[in-house]
Amino acid sequence: VHIPDGYLSPSTCGTLGAAMVPIWATAGRRVRKVVKSRYVPYVALGASFSFIVMMFNIPVPDGTTAHGVAGTLSAILLGPWAALIAVSVALIIQALFFGDGGVLAIGANCFNMALVLPFVGYAVYRLLSRNMTLTNPRRALAAGIASYIGINVAAMCAAIEFGIQPDLFKAADGTPLYAPFHMSQTVPAMALAHLTVAGLAEFALTFGVIAYLQRANVPVLRINHPDVQVDGVMPERRPLGWRWAFVGLGVLAVLTPLGLLAPGGAFGEDTPANLDLGKYNLQAVPTGLARWSAFWDHAVLGGYGFDSGEHPNISYILSAVIGMAVIAVGVYAVFLVVRFINRLRNNDDPTRAASASP
Amino acid sequence: VSSRTDELVRQASSVTPEWLLQREVALCPCGCIGKRSKVSFIDKTISGASSVLRQALFTDDIATRRGLLQRLDPRVKTITTLAIVIAAALVRNIPVLVVLYAAALLLAITSKIPLGYFIKRVWLFVPIFTGIVVLPATFSFVTHGHIVVPLGHWFGHRVGLTSQGLRSAGLIVIRVATSISFVVLLALTTTWTRLLAALRSMLVPRMFVLVLGMAYRYVFHLLGSVTDMYEARKARTVQADNVVRSGRAFVSATAGTMFGKAHAMSEEVYQAMVSRGYTCQAQTFSAFRIRAIDVAWIACCALSIVLVVGVDRAIGR
């Protein structure tokens, strides 16, 4: 997924680079809080490890070999924040020293491979390995699946970065100035490559390393899993936390712009003007439909856009953001009301009030 | 003081002998016999590791030669390289980028970089990756526009190579080559320690630079133990080793062992640092001085960038 210079416009690189700066700062603070004065050697050796693992040729069937990124592996072994810095440092060494991956594109490459990949992979790994002991064989499988999902999401991010280039940056005669492929071409191309060869290589590497460490070097695995029981039966099965609901909703929110790619409309949601009457053997729009479809025409963002119809993409995303904010405020209001009523009922009930404050 | 230290360093460090930087002809799996067999993943990793080492040795040799770019202050060199790469990204006309690439070649000659090596290093990479990637973009399926090379009809539509597609592909290939050339110029003419010192004086946090430097140093250490493990495996292999399953198990075991080693090493390094008085405060020593040649270089670069971007905008499109 290494993006060289010249594929992305300077503004794309600048945006992603600027987004990475506060993330690096946060990562530095979080890691230093955990490992304290060990920070420099801990992260540096982690970075050397990621650099070399990126060089490994992993045999896949038919005699070919592929490289892994091992972002999820680093996140499982070092923790996601330390992995963020370690993979970033490895990418910077590659870019500055070997010309592998661009220098302007460092921000974009770090965003895809040091931020998205380890964090998505680690979240999936934590979710799948929730109630497993440290030496449970299924934990290695969970790590492999997590790395497979992680590298595919990272590849998707790269595909989106490539895909927005021809629409945003083109010369007067329509010549694309940077990466020439549209999102409808980059997304399938990257998905095909990463769902098959690269994803499998990543899966094999992560699964293999975790399985090997479970057999041969459990103390190393314990570094990032201090409170997980090594073997036997887990005493209690923890239920899924609330936080995962937010993770799921966040993913859905981030994926919203994909709706821009979808052609056509949903069945049964056409306005009367767009209805193909002949298809339904109708002569005219049914009177009830004609009357009630125009009953309310005071929508703030009618048709997910501004009244003037300018900037359809920006207004579509803006509509989504406003809609999500309105729903969030509404849900929060309901939550406040429910809590308020609960308190009232507790105060009214003398037995509960007595037990609460003896 | 700085130039005197440089002189001492230059005298002390011997140049890597020629034979060490060349690939062994006899051990090459292709070529001499004329029959090419598939290289196993073990050989690929070993040769990858040795090429990293070879590149590091070669870079050190070139960075200590007396050329134009080697004389410049590393801070100045890093900033101007970044500015030129940004300028290359802003340019929209192929001829302007060709001129910029020619300038990179000229700088390579004046910095005593072997021209053949310099061109090969950039152009071996560019056609393989960039060329194949942008090739489909020249067709009218991807980039719509004026068809210049018609290739027949497809469901009633004319298909062929479009002028927009060809221009776009050419633009990307030459831009990628130019950007890589300037980054390679920076990497080849600056030793890693001087590059790190330059980064440190450019608002990059000190801790981060410390991590970068230590990571770079231990890459070579870990590379040594990985090579040992792979060579041991190769030495014990009697037949051609093409079993994918056991190969994957071996790769994972190597990576796992390497992580164990890296972690133990980080603990030892930390203890060594503490016993030498490390108190989480990185102390650094910088002896850089901006000289007349640096000022001249900055002026020259600024002028060229303004000229390049100005001419590019004047040509338009």
C-alpha cells in the first residue's frame, strides 16, 4: 500500500500529514505514560522489528511471495499506540533512506498503514478474543482474521485517496493531474489485490507469529496482555461493552460518503415525477399519491442538498453530519428524560429511598 | 570546527571495497546458465537483507565524497529537497518536469554520484510499478477524451488511447521519477546521522529523532540475526525448498523469535542507557553552520522553484 510521491496532490498529502501530527503527539503521550523512561528503546526496537517484518517474503501458493505490513501484529504485541509510532518510524526510514513510499506522501502512508491498519486490526482482535485465555488457539485465529480485515480497510482508505484525485484535480481539457483512476476503478482493484494475495499473506504472518509465541514465548505475549489469564478456563465471561456500539456507529458514519457512488434510487422511494408509469401499467400518477406527496415541502435540506443545488457532494455530506447531530441530540434528550423519570420514581418509593440512604 | 571534524571523519573512515558492493555473478540463479528457476522465499529474503546492507555501505561512501551537495548544510538540503518535491507535485506540464529531472541528473554529476547507478535506481522502480499501474489509464474506458490512437469499436463506441490519458500517464511517470530522484539525491549525499541532526533542528521532537536514530541502528543488528537464521535454514536444506506450508511456519517462527530478541534487546539497551546516566532527557550536540555556499544554494533553489512554477502556470492547461 506504499504510495509514492506524485500520485496524490500536495493538498491531499498536506491534509493527511496535518491530521497525523496531533495523533502522533497523542500516541507519544499515551505510550510514555505506560512504559515511562523505557520509551525510546521500547518504541525504537519495535520500529526496527516492523521495518524488518515488512521485508519478509511470505510464501503463498503457486511459488509466489508477498510482503506483509504487520501493523496488526505490532499492535497486538506492543499495543496500538506504540504500534502507531513504530510503524510510522519504519515507514519514515523506508521513505527517507530507500525511496520506498514518497516523502510528501509520508502523512498519507502513515495514515493508512500506521493509524487505520493497527487500530482497525486491534479493535477486531480485541472483539474476537474477548473471553479467551492467552494460549487459546482461537486467539491466534482471531489475530489472523483481525489482520486480514485491518489490511483490507487500510487498502480501502488508499483506494479512496487515489479515487478522489481525478475528480478533484484535473486540467482544463479533462486530463487527470495526479492518480488517473476513479473510485469505481480503484476500489475494486485494491479490494481484489488485498482480499486475495496481500490479505492472505498478512493473515498467514500474524496467525503464524501469534501461534508460535503461544507455543514458544508466552512472556513476550504478556507484555501487552498483562491482565489476561494464561491458560485454563476464563473465570467470568465479560459481556460486550457499550463502547463497541460507538465503534460500530462511527464506522457507519465514516462510510456514509460511499452512498455518493451508488447509482439509481431505492425501490418505492421515487417522487411522482420520477415514477416510470408505463412499468406499472398506469396512465397517470394516482391521485392520492399526487396529493399527499407534496403535502410537506418545507424540508431544511430538501433532497440532501442546498436550495440552489450547488456543490451536491459537499451538501450531501453536510446533510449527513447535520442529520447525525440531530439524531444524537434527540437520543440524548430521551436519555435525560428517562433518567429524570427514574430518579423521580426512586424518590417516591419509600423502601428504595430508605435502602439507598439509611 | 565542523569542517575540521568532517575532515577527520573522512580520513578515518575507509571506503568500502568495490567487490563488496557487487553482486556475486556465480551465485545468481539466473543468467550464466541461461535457465531461470523460481527463487525461493529464503533466497529472496537473504538477498533483500544484503541489498539493504549494500545500500547503506554505498550511501556512506557517496556521502563522504567531495561533491556539491555533500558540502551543503543538511538542514538546508532537507528543506530545499522538500520544497523541490512540492514544486514537482504542483507542476502540470511534462516538458517542465523533464527540465526538473535534467536538473536532478546535473546535480548527481556534480555530487559525484555514478550516473548509471542513479538513473538505474530510479528507472528500475518507476516502469515496474508506476508504468503498469497507469497503463490502463491511457485507454478511453478510464480517461475519456480525444482519441488519438483508435483501436476499433466496442459495442458501437470508438475505443483507443486518448490524448488526455496519454498525457496523464506521462505526467505521473515523469513526476514520480523526478520526486524519487530528488529524494534519492538527498539520501545519497547525507549520512544518516547528519540527516537526523537536520531533522532535529527542524522542529521535529527530540524524542522522535532519538527513536528514529535508534531504530535505524538496530535495523542492521536485527537484520544480522535474521540473515543468520535464514542462512542456517538454507544450509540445512538439501532439496529445492518449495513447500509453502512449512515455509510459512518458518517465516512466522523467525518473525516471532525476532520479536523476542528485539524485546530483550530493548531491555538491555535501556539498562545500558540508565547505567550511563540517561534521565529521559536527550542531550544533543549540533555543530552546523550556514555558510556562503548554503545561502547561494537557497537563493538558487528559490529562484528555480519560482521559475519552474511560474513557467508552468504561464504555459497553462
